[in-house]
Amino acid sequence: MMLMSLLLVLSLERLISKTPSWHIEKYASQYRDFLQKKGWLGEKASSAALYFYLLVPALLLGAIEYWLLGAFLTFIEQSIVLFICIGCPVLREIYKNFLNAAQRGDLQACSMYTDQLGHCASQSDSDGSASAEGKSFGQHLTWLNYQHYAAVMLWFIAFGAPGALFYSISRSTTEALCGANHPLKGAAGRLMFALDYIPVRVTAFGMLMMGHFSRALPEWLSHALQFDVPAYDVLTHISAKAEVLTPEEYQMQAENAAIEPRVLVKLAKRNVIFLLVITSALTLVGSLA
């Protein structure tokens, strides 16, 4: 059932332009507003309270699946929840605008679109900011593609719709708290570090399998058991090794900033296919329902 939901949702997500009502950000924002109005997510709230409130929607959804829904209704419900949680229309539009600006050779616009991506999670990265010429757009896009596709898929595969919902709400809340410099920003960041620890390494392994294996494997092994490296750094460093620009592409990158993002997006798409193949294999051997 999970494989069917994944195939159905990924197909629809590519064919249909989502409205805000079909994306998790709207509902995550409404949930945060509710918590803040109740005073449960104020500046004096504890880390444990934050974690509990983020987990509540997933627990309720899991209880509904277990007690109220049968197999067929659960399949429909999980497909709807996954469709809402996966992807990001805003980021897709920014990517299209970036490509158009790159084709025009407008590096200032490329830099502006890179900033619009939002990369709070990358503040611990070596440079800590977007490249002035938009050359880091591909790295940020790789990370955001992971957060909105691969990570959601992996949490869905592991825990069903409640897992995808928990990760998506946690991601959205972490970005909101980070942008507002909320006192709970650190607690939310620690939660996301834990939630991303295994999925980001699974995703990075898929990238090295779909890219330059021998070049990326040492990088993956060096990060596999490290607990002090941000997930953003793990993914971007390994993806850079897995998909290196050819000399011709490197020369073209100086004139067309869209070369690197396109190469990394192709790698991310191949990684999604890799995850689907692994899911299919696990389904065939009976490890997944």
C-alpha cells in the first residue's frame, strides 16, 4: 500500500500545480498560530513541550488510522496526507525563475532567488550565506529537495502518514522559529538534527549509488557515524562529490549559473527513483505493507 501511495502521489505531484490548501505549510502555520494563541508555544515554553506539541498531530492521525479506518480508507488517507506533505510549490517557482534569470545572464537576480530559497539550516555551513553570484543555489536546492521529497518519503516508508506529518510539521516549525529567532530555535534545531540523522545518510547513500560511487563513498564513510556534522553539510558535501561538473560544464557555469543546479536536480531525481526501487524490493520480500 505504501508503494502504491508513493507512486500515485509522486505522479500527481508532477502533474498538478498545488494550491496553498494542498500544502503542509498552510496547516503547520495554522497549528503554530493556535499554539501561540493558547500560550503553549511562547518564549517560556520548554523544549519538552515543543516536542510534545509537534508530535500530537501525528499521534492523533495514528489513532484515527488504528481505531477508525479500515485498509482501503487508510490507503486514501495516507495518500492525501503524503500529497499534502511532499513537495513545495513555492520553491519550484523560485527554481523556474532562477533558471530564467540564469539564461538571461542576470547574476544579480540569481543571487536574489538564492536568498529567497531560505537556508536557515545552512547557517553553520562553511560560508554561512548564499554566494553573491548565485553559484550556491544548487547546494541549497539539493538540501531543500531532500527536506521536501526524500526525507518525507523515508519517514512515510518508516512510519506511514503519521511519520510524514510529524517530519513536515517539525521542519516547518523549525524554519519558522529560526527565522523569528525564537528562544526555542535551538531546541527545534536539535530535534531536526535527530530527525534528519538517518534519512540524510540514506539519501546521501542513494546519491553516491546514482552518481560517482568511488568518488563519493569515502566522503559518505567519513560522515556516516559523525554526530557533530549538520545534516546540511553531510548532504551537500556528498552530493558535490557524487555529481561533479565536467570540464565543459564547469566552463559554461561561469556564463550560465543554471548548470550546477540542473546537474544536482537530475541527481536528486535519480535518487528518488533509487528510493522507489528499494521500496519496491522491500515490498516484494514482505518487509513493507
